[in-house]
Amino acid sequence: MSTPIITTSGILAGLILVVPVVALVWKLKLGFNKRLLISVGRMLAQLGFVAFYLIYIFKLDNAFVNVAYVCMMVFFAALSGIRNSSLRLKRFILPTFLSMFIPTLATLIYFNLAIVQIPNLFRADILIPIGGMMLGNILKSNIVALKTFFNLAQKEEKVYLYLLAAGASRQEALRPFFKEAIRTAMAPNIATMATVGLVSLPGMMTGQILGGSDPALAVKYQVMIMVVLTFTGLLSIILQLLFAIRQSFDKHDRLDRNLIRS
């Protein structure tokens, strides 16, 4: 069974659904219509561009080009993560890039080597889509983790300073904030894993079924993707917070508030 084609008129029919959203946002005076419309415009432009050049990247299937493309995706994910976490770009860009790149590339290689067991570990049509799914999950988790950690570090600063005065090391005093940031960031992943198949059919499985794959194979891929997303999400969160702690506290173990944009 082939995937039904979406025509130009179908795309326009789908975009009509944005109109009532804009109307409700305006009526309720929620104030984000401009950002919403810009986001829709960017989505159309970016995905249209992706549909065009991925055809050539998949045909070329060059390992160097494929890894470079993943690096580019990680870079833009890191930029978005820093901006949405209200942190200073110059200070956090490299740590954030590394906290996303290391788990993503390592897990992609393991996924191709041990799970799907393909000879070409850098195959474009596996590396890029799966890497994109990982980065989308990592981005959301890292933003939640950073926001939670720094909000707690500022809100509970007196508790932190008391623990330092009582003889705790920086790591010991920050441990409650560190653990709470991880719990909060991982909660959506765990909830999604617990309800997948019962509440929703996730993107990977839906896409494969629409593409004509056997539902049993689609389930296998979905199970593996959920496990991979959980692993990379947790590893990236831990690296992100460890890097952030190193960048955010001075030699006297005080939080540098100048690193956080108001």
C-alpha cells in the first residue's frame, strides 16, 4: 500500500487550520500571534528547503557530508537551546554543542552498528532522520533542565550558601538542584514511553506505516527509538548540567548572574 500523496490544494487546506488558531490568540489577547506566524513561515521555508536538498544528500550518501550535516543540526539545536534557556551565547555555545553532539553521534553509531546492523554506519537515510529525532528530544529536555536548574539555583540561593558554609562542596550543595532538573526534564520522556501505543502512535511508527511498512517492523523501530531517545536524553542532560555548572560559578562558588539574560 503506497502513501497517499498530499497535493498543493491539500497543503493549503491544512494551513487553513492556522486561521482559527490566530483568531483565538487574538480574541483571548494571548500576544503570541506574531511569533506564531513567523514560526509557521520559517517551518514552511526550512522544510521546503530540506525536502529539496535531502534528495541530493541521500543520493550522494557521503560519510563526511552526512556527519557534517549532523554537526550542522547540532549547532543550530545548541543555538536554540541557549536562547530559549536565557543564557549567554558566547559562554555556553561550546559546552551546549558538546553535550548534544557526543551522545547523538555515539548513539547513532551504536544504533546503526548493533540495532539495525547495517554495514555503512554513516548511511544518510538512517543517520540524518534518526539524528534529527534525537536532537529534537535532546533540545526540549535540555531547555527544561537548564531552566529548572538555574531557577532553583537563584530561588534557593540561601540554601545553597548555607550548605557551603556548613562544609559541603559545590557539587554536594548543588546536588538537590541537579537531581530535580534531571527529574523534571526526563518526566515527559518517561510519561510518553509509558503511554505509547495506548494514547498515541508516535511519529516514527506512523511514518513507517504510512510509507507501507509492516506494522510489526514499525513497532520494532518505535520501541528502539523510544529507548534510544531516553538514553541520549538523559546522557545529554547530565553533560549539559555538568558543563553549565563549570561555566556558571566563580572561584568562590558563587553563581555568576551575568551569564543569565533577564
